[in-house]
Amino acid sequence: MAKILPFVDAHIKAFVEKFTKPGDVIIYTSDHGLSWDKKHDRHHGASLSESGLRMLFAIKGLGVTGTIPKKMVRNIDVGPTIAGLIGDKIPDADGVDLLKKLTPKSLWKGIPDLGVVLETGGRERSPKRHDIFGYRDSQFKYVFDWDLGESLYKVDGERDLKEKLNLLRLAGPCLDDGMRVLE
């Protein structure tokens, strides 16, 4: 992994230098991240691991200042952000214009701290069958996988990116309705 990032950085820099001119805007993003460990290495994009959920979203140009958000940036925020860059907006969009919400004073305070429902295929390439489901917010991620069972990870603060600490293993037995009690 350590050798990949400088390689990617060099190619992005070369692209920017060769193909852009003053006034251009560059947006670099992906639909999902990649899982690098055997636990989640099933099919491309068929995991709910933290490394698979995290995606790069970078914008350069038009006076955009560099910052790192403290909250989740979601794929549904990309469209409204691009529309905002060209002076337009998408009516009734579920996402938000990240640049409109981001000012030096607000520092992402306007970005809603929403959770997201997750689903993907693990046994077969998606979308043939979706057999991994989850929910993630800014503090926790819950995953139910038909093959691996259920897991709960703390994702705020000190991140457990390799997901070694399944909080449900620390919990007591399930209640009658299937819910667990975390002490």
C-alpha cells in the first residue's frame, strides 16, 4: 500500500499539469474504496469493510480550499456539489452541496450527520444477490453478513480500520427480539 500512493500521486500530478488550464476544475472520486485484507477480499466492491466504504473525493480549482471533513461525505453529495460548482442546483436532491456548506467559519457544521444503509453482494458479484447488509453513522458500523454473521465496530475517534474489535463479541446474549445489550 505504501508504494501505491506515491505512484498514484505522481500520475495525478502529471495529468493535472498536462491537461488543465487556468479556470479548470478537477474532481477526483470513486464509487467505493478497496478491501486489502483476506477477511473482506471477495469480489471488487462486495464488502462493507471500512477500507471498502471509504472513497476519495477531491476537488481542485475555482478557489476551493483544502480541508478534510470531520463527517461522512456520501456519494449522493457528489452530484449537488458539481451542480453547485457550475452555479446550478438539483431540486429535491438527497445529497448536499459540500462546497456551499463548507466555509472557513462553518468547518462542515452544515453537513448533516446522517447514517447510511449499506448493502452489497459477498458470495456473488453484485447485483446478482445482496447478502451483506449494514448501517453506518459517524460513531458505529453494524454489519450482517450471511457467511460471517453480525458485527459492530466503533468508527469514530481511534479507527479500527482492520476491524479487529467486533463489539458484539464483547456483548452478552441476545434478547428475545434478537437485539443485543452492550454494557
